[in-house]
Amino acid sequence: MEFPEEKDQMPMDFKGVWGAMEEAQRLGLTKSIGISNFSTKKTQNMLSFATIPPSVNQVEMSPFWQQKKLRDFCKANGIVVTAFPPLGAIGASWGTNHVLESKVLNEIAEARGKTVVQVCIRWVYQVGATLAVKSYNKERLKQNVQVFDWELTEEDLEKINQIPQRKMMVREEELVTATGPYESLDELWDGEY
Ligand SMILES: NC(=O)c1ccc[n+]([C@@H]2O[C@H](COP(=O)([O-])OP(=O)(O)OC[C@H]3O[C@@H](n4cnc5c(N)ncnc54)[C@H](OP(=O)(O)O)[C@@H]3O)[C@@H](O)[C@H]2O)c1
């Protein structure tokens, strides 16, 4: 993943950008407008000036980074959460195999007669989020949508809740610099990492 060079990192004019996006929606150029990688605090700040609230907040979310606080906040404010990359960005330089190799998820998959990936996708759906999952493989695409005629039990959900949490993407130090808008990861993610 390419990040902007230090010299190109500038503070984001959230109010100005959102105002222009609202205008795009008013002009009928788009049906809905949304945000991505917004922490609870940044989402709350946006709601303080938005005249059209974001319809969606696309954030990192998987059984390994469940985003409970943000999900609760978004739900209370009518914002849909979209999970990326729910499978852990398998194969990406910044991704992990945590999801596929998870003992808990493998045990649940075996008990339900499903794949680990289906368990993962079903979990996102069952906790009330939407997801952006990608595959270039026809068979895997089919597999990924076969998640609506079965469900995870309360016990399964509880086991998934117990998975130790670790934000995967964007712990990247390149996103913060002493001269940029965010000096530390804590400041960038408002403590949510
Ligand atoms: N907003 C943001 O900041 C942000 C950041 C990152 C990503 N995203 C978005 O999130 C979406 C997904 O991201 P992603 O592609 O990095 O992660 P992902 O959907 O978690 O993983 C995609 C990888 O999983 C494999 N895969 C898919 N279904 C599978 C299955 N059933 N079994 C085994 N492997 C499977 C795919 O390989 P095959 O193609 O070979 O099946 C691909 O390598 C994208 O649309 C991306 O644009 C957004």
C-alpha cells in the first residue's frame, strides 16, 4: 500500500469536503454519501456539522477487529457500517492469515459444515454490518454468498467475541509524522486501535 510522502500530508478539511459531498447529493450526482476509516470521535464530530449524515462508514472490521464501540455508535445514529477486509486481506502485503488459521473459526466452521470464510462473512452479517469482500474466483464468489440460509449460534458468537483483538491495517507508522496532521497513531485513530 502506498502512503503519501511526509511533505504531502496535510490536515483534512472535514467540513469543507463534506459540504461539497452534500452538494453532490443535493444535485442528484449521487444517491448516498459516506465516510471511511472514521473513528467514533471523528464520526461524532462529523455529525455535529453535517446537514446530510453519512449513510455508511467503511472501516476495518473482522473477527479480529470487531469495532463494537463504533458499531454501537453508528447504529444509534443510523449509519451503516461496512467491513473491509473481512477476510483479513489474504495475500495483501499488509494482510494476515489470522482469519483462515483461527482455531476458533475453524472449529465453528467444522461444527456448522461451512468454510472459515463463510463463518467470517456470516458473522459480519449477523452482527448487523455489511461487507466488501473481494474474489476473482467464480467458485469462491458463489461460496461467499451462501451465508443466508443458516446462522451462527449464541455460543458461536460468544466464542468469536473472545478472540483477542488486534487492529491489522493502518497501524502503519507511515500514516503519522511529526510534521503531518497526526503525530501519533493514538491521535490518528483516537485511541481506537
Ligand atoms: N476503505 C479502505 O480504506 C479499504 C482498505 C482496504 C480494502 N478496502 C476494500 O475492501 C474490499 C476487500 O478488501 P481485500 O480484497 O483487501 O480483502 P478481503 O476481501 O478480506 O480478501 C480478499 C482476498 O481473499 C480471497 N478470498 C475471497 N473469498 C475467498 C474464499 N471464499 N476463500 C478463500 N479466499 C478467498 C481473495 O482471493 P481470490 O480472488 O483468489 O478468491 C483475495 O485474495 C475491497 O473492495 C477493497 O477496496 C477498503
